[in-house]
Amino acid sequence: MDVCNVKRTPGVKMELHLVTNVQMAKCQMLDQHPRMIVIMNHAPCDAGDYMAEDGCEECPENTWSDDGASSCNQCPDGKMSDAGSTSEDVCHHDSCDAGHHMTEDGCEECPENTWSEDGASSCNECPNGLMSSAGSTSQEDCQHDKWEQHDGKYLEAGHYMTEDGCMQCEE
């Protein structure tokens, strides 16, 4: 298509064509610029950007785009991304709180006998046979194996739980 010789026909819908700087310069040299329908003086945008009225703009947080995009795509529900993200693959779940770890589906509580700090991708095993409650947040939560679980807490053998805390059994 010769972009310099496009003429508007009343009642006929015209297509928008991307015109490069070289083509525009050629038309201006031929002094036929007034007969062009639309000139976009912008190259296609890189991935992470989109074409706005005034040129390429960076996609905002929690969105992404491919090369040449005219808009940004939203990250899937529950996922986020930095501004300027270039594919859906970079959309991720927010980091997990201590006592939890990241899975494909989001944050999950660490199981018994493990622990994690903020932002963990996995849970750490308690060392040397020590035990901990589910959702433990530090290695200090790992206790000796002489402790027994009661209502989600570990008690030393020979003790029981009351409203006031752990009490020793009478002999």
C-alpha cells in the first residue's frame, strides 16, 4: 500500500496504518503529506509498555504487556507484579508471613515440626528430632521431644494445660 497516495472516500471506513518515520519523510518530500489519513510517528512499544496517546508508557503495577501492546493485561486474581512487567509469568503471589511458605496456590501454613520466617518459599525442619506446632515462626519454637501436643501447644510430659497455662501433674 502506498501510504502517500491514500485518499479518503466519503462513507468508506478507513484502516489505521502504522507509518514509519522513513515513510513519513518520503511523503513529506513528495509534498503529499496532507492526503494521508493518519500518521503515527511512534515505533511499536517494547514488552512492559503500551501505546498511549502520546507514545509508549510503562504498564503499572499488577499488569504486564507483550511487545507492541496497545494496553496492559491484568495479573491473575491474587497475584501481583512490578510496573513494567513483560509477561504473565512474572505475576506472583505476595510474600508469606512467618510460619507460612509459598506454594503454586499461594501461602500455606508450615506443618508441625517445621518453621519459617517472613517471605519463605519453604519450611525449615526442626533440627535433631525437636518438635514444633504448625505455623511456627522461628527455630526457637522447636522444642525437645519430651513435650506433648495439647490444643495446638506442646507441653512437657507430666504437665497439663489450664487457663493460666501449663501446670504440673500431681504425683
